[in-house]
Amino acid sequence: MGLRARGRETIARGHDELFATSWRGVPRTLAGLIAVREAGTWSTVVFRNKVPFERPPAGSVERSLAAAARHA
């Protein structure tokens, strides 16, 4: 949804809400992050949860590519 949160407590509470409600039944998620190392210590500066979703193919090209991927 593009929401931004700062602070461990706020981020943890937000994830608790997500996992308790809208993410029920989601088979998997993807995550991306950017970390930096300063003075020997690693810190996460950006973290993004991504929930993949299914949509119908847009047309014949997507349908054929999807079919080929299923058979690969």
C-alpha cells in the first residue's frame, strides 16, 4: 500500500495487525531490503513486503507465456 513507518515498535505492531487480519490465506510473500554497514554495524534502511497476487492474463501472449511456464 506504500505506507511508511518508522521505529521498531510501530513496525512490529503494524506487522502484527497484517498477519492477524488481511494476510490470512496468503501462501507466500516476497520481501526486499537495503542494508548499509557503518562502522562495522549493519542497519536496515529500507524494507518492503510484497504480496504477490494473481490476475487474469491480459491477452494471448501472456496466456501462452503462462502456459509455457507451467510446463517448464
